[in-house]
Amino acid sequence: MDKAQEKAERILAGEVRVAARLMRDLDDGVPEAREVLKLLYPRSGKAHVIGITGSPGVGKSTLTDRLIQHLRETGKTVGVVAVDPTSPFSGGAILGDRIRMQRHALDEGVFIRSLATRGHFGGLTASARAIITVLDAMGKDYILVETVGVGQDEVEIAAAAYTTLVVTVPGLGDDIQALKAGLLEVADLLVVNKADKDGAERTYQDLLLMLDLRTIKTPGTWQPRVYQTSAKENQGITELMEGIRAHQEFLHQDGGRALATTRAERLRQEFLELLKEGVFSRLVEQITQSGRLEAIVQDILARRSDPYSAVETVVAAALGKSEV
Amino acid sequence: MDKAQEKAERILAGEVRVAARLMRDLDDGVPEAREVLKLLYPRSGKAHVIGITGSPGVGKSTLTDRLIQHLRETGKTVGVVAVDPTSPFSGGAILGDRIRMQRHALDEGVFIRSLATRGHFGGLTASARAIITVLDAMGKDYILVETVGVGQDEVEIAAAAYTTLVVTVPGLGDDIQALKAGLLEVADLLVVNKADKDGAERTYQDLLLMLDLRTIKTPGTWQPRVYQTSAKENQGITELMEGIRAHQEFLHQDGGRALATTRAERLRQEFLELLKEGVFSRLVEQITQSGRLEAIVQDILARRSDPYSAVETVVAAALGKSEV
């Protein structure tokens, strides 16, 4: 058995440390790590992935914490991917709020992984997906993906889940109204957190109205629902979990037709994103080694060429004889 | 003269409507628009590009507005690119704060363009850069690029400027401390806005200390500076502009060696980003037409393959006979 296969076996057997090490190696761009991922992939696809997104400060971490607690109480195992790119250049994962989740650290049924930077994997989305694959292969029943709902990458990660929760709070500014409008389109469930605060009922009614105005009620499609929670006080969590299960059941009904469609879509997206990074990094390698990259940069700097024409020339030369 | 050339000429002659139309066409992916951009490119490279970034709510738009006003008073022409992706799925540009800038709308020396989505150009960064090229070719002396400092794309856009301003305010939460730490690395100038608020002096001192701790004072490199402003009250703007000019002079000293390095770096980045989109979209076209994409998705869904192996196979087939 080669090394990659041995690692895959150990992860599938539940060795948490080997899994944690693999995730680090994936981020660091260790080539062998990707081989392990290939072996794990066929064993993934069973977990229910839940995306949790919303502006900074709406209490996503506390809500995630409550969902973990609730799922654990019903005997489910949970994986968590917390995507926090608010420190795009600092390199390390930021703890901060995560620390609150640490009470689950000794629970073997919970595995939490923070992701702060793109790493070497090619994109935050690719990194997040790789971690989801590992957690899924490890046999976690639920995988919670928590992302800050600002920035396209972050929203896309949450939207790539099977069930997407968009979290908001009463009384956010105008600025956030716009955000909400954008996030609305990816929400399967909307959560008004901090529902003990003033204006919660109004925010709740506003969201209901917005949904009512913009949703086309096609039979057989999912109608987004709105929930009120107070994660800090552990209120509304049971109801929200029922909503999550209702969406999960919706995906599984009729022999799982909706789920199959969702899966195929997500997968196509995942493949294409990996392809983008893959073809690009290989091409950059080629033009760096041949010295062509430097020549192009010099040409453009001297205004003898422009980046748009240069790209066309390189792409034509690169793919002109491709066999795909 | 062909149509693209005619448009380029009209934009270079200062026809604002033709320029505005081109920007829309670029976003809509009109092929001819890119031809116009190619023609404009050799005429760009003269403007000084200033990035302005920071968390939502720190007053970036008001500050930008004041900088426009100040630059206009000294007879400079100004282009503004406001990148607001907080509505990733809504499609249209969000006005909101922008409206405040509308008082410049009748000033021919100012051109403001909002950018809310990726459009068809391939990436928010690519779209922003294309607009900068147009504004630059139009002869604007200064181009201000305002972005929300959350999300990697947004930070990168601001960091791609020649002079990058990172804006903060007194008394932001922990969450934002982390952000600040990340943004610190891209800042040429740090701005404590809303300096009339409690805690401004402390934030100012904190930033000075942070800079002092982490900056390696290599002779001949730029030492980031910290400024206090109250954009709303129009205070501290003159001093900040002096800081911007000092950085500009730094870039131009010794025959512009620092500027040349910065330019070459930015350009390499720009070319590579365009190349990434270019090679990817062409490859996707090829594998979609040949039916290979669908076959791959089905194979992975059936767990006969995995996305990582599939990407390797496609990339090898695509670039195996490339001539670059």
C-alpha cells in the first residue's frame, strides 16, 4: 500500500489527526495531499452540507455553535468549515469567535476547520470544497460551512451547499439592505438572529414580504422560509433545525430528483473551478520556463502590445492543437 | 476607419458618452468593446491610480468625494471606479452612498463609474482594470478606486493601485482588528477617518505602533504614514493629499525606478489574470462543444472518477501540444 493510500485508509478509519494533517498539507500545496484527496473522493457524497452566511456581526458563529449542539444531541456527527478571509494577507487562521466553538473540541463527533486564506489550492472555494470532501468521506452526517456574506467568493461557497442559510439581524443599515437583496437569491432559509432585539418582528415581516414579492411560486420548487432565532439564548434553534430538515426532505423526495440536480450543478461548478486553476497554473509554468511571460510583460510596458491582444495570442498558441 | 477605431478616437477626444457606453459594453461582454480597449491601451499609463479601501461604514465614499473636490480645486481631472460587490447576485450597480458623489456629475473633469458585479469581463479585478485603462486613456490625472475592504478580490483591486489608502475609524470591533492587520500590509497611507469621534487619537497611536512594530525600515523603501481625517467636516484632507503626493514623488524619484517596478508588477498581475480567464473560457468552449464536459460530470457523479484526476487529464490533453 503506498503512502497516499495508507493515509486515506487512516482517515476513513476515523483518525482525526491524519485528517487535520491532510487539510494543512492541501493548503500548503503538498502534491501527495491531492493524491489522498483523489482516493477519498469516491467515499464522499453522503453528508448534508449546510451553508451559513451573512454580514459580519450577525452571530453566525454562535448560531453555528447552536446547530452543532443540536445535531450532536440527536446523535449526528458534524464537520464545520469556517471561512474567514477578513485577513486576506495575514496568512494564519483567525480564531476570535471560533474560540466559542472550542467547547466542541473534545467531542469526537465534531471536527472544526478554519480557513483564512486561499492557500496553495487555488481559490478559497476550492480549498473549502476539498475540506468538505474530506469531512464527508470521514462520515460526518452534517457539514456546516460558515462564511462571511461579503465578497463574491464567500457567498459562492455558502451557495454551493445543499441547504443555504442566510442570517441577518434587526436594524442593519442601508448598506446591508443591498447585501440582503443579493443574498436573498441564494437563501433556502432566512434567519433573523438576535430576535430578542428591537425591530426583529419588523425585519421578519420585511423579509416575508420581500420573498413574497420576488419568488415565483412554481409547484415542485422550494419556497424559502424565514425563521427567528436568538442563538445566544438558544431560542428558535429547534424550529430552524426543522426547517433545515424540511429542506433536506424536499431535496430527497421523488427519489431525490432535486438533490441529484443540485449535486450535478455543484459538481459541474467544482470541476470547472478546478479546471480553471489547473489549466492556468500549467500554462503559467510553460510560459515562465520558455521566457515568454517576461517578453510579453516588456512588450506591454513598452506599449508595443496590450494585455488583451497578448492574451489572445498566447491562448491561441496554447490551445490551438489541443485534443479535448 | 473601422468602428472600433472610431470609438477609440471619440473617447480619446473626450466624448464622455462614448466612454460610458464602452464601459457598459465591456461589462456586457460585447466583443467589439474589447477591440476598442486594445486601441486605448497604448494611450494609458499616465494617470496616478489611488486605491481607497476599508470596512463598510468607515466613510470611504465621503472621503473619496472630498479627494475629488480637492483635486478638482487644484485643476486636476479625476476618474472614479467604485467597486461595490455587496450585491453579488442582484446585477445592477447600487447607488446608495454614491449619490453623494453626484454633485460632481455635472463637472466634466470628473467621471464616476460604479461596478457591482463581475460582468462578462472575467473577474471584478479585470473589469475594474479595464475601466481604469479607459479613464487613463481619457487623460484623467488621477483615478480613485474605491473598494470595500472585505473579500480578497476587493482588497486586491485596491492593492493594484499605485498608492493605496486603507481607511479605518475609531472603535471598530475585534473582528475588524483582524481585518486591519491584513489590510495593513497593502497600505501606503493609513487614514483614521471620523477623527472627531472618541478614541480617534488612540486608534491613531495604535496604528503608528503597529506600523513601527512590523515595518522593516529598509532605506529607499516607503514607510507607511498615518493620517487623521474627518471627511464629513472636510478636515485633514489637505494633509492627506500631501501624503498622497509624497508617495507619488517617492515613486517618481531616481528616474521613477520605484514606479517602474510597481508598474511591471501590476502589469504582470493584470496579464496573468486576463490569461487565466482567457485560457479557461476557450477551454470550456472546447470541452462543451466536444461533449467532454458532460461525460466528465457524469463520470464523477457515478464516482467512476474524481474532479482532481479529471482536471489533470483534461489539462494534459489541452496543453500537451501547446507551442508556448
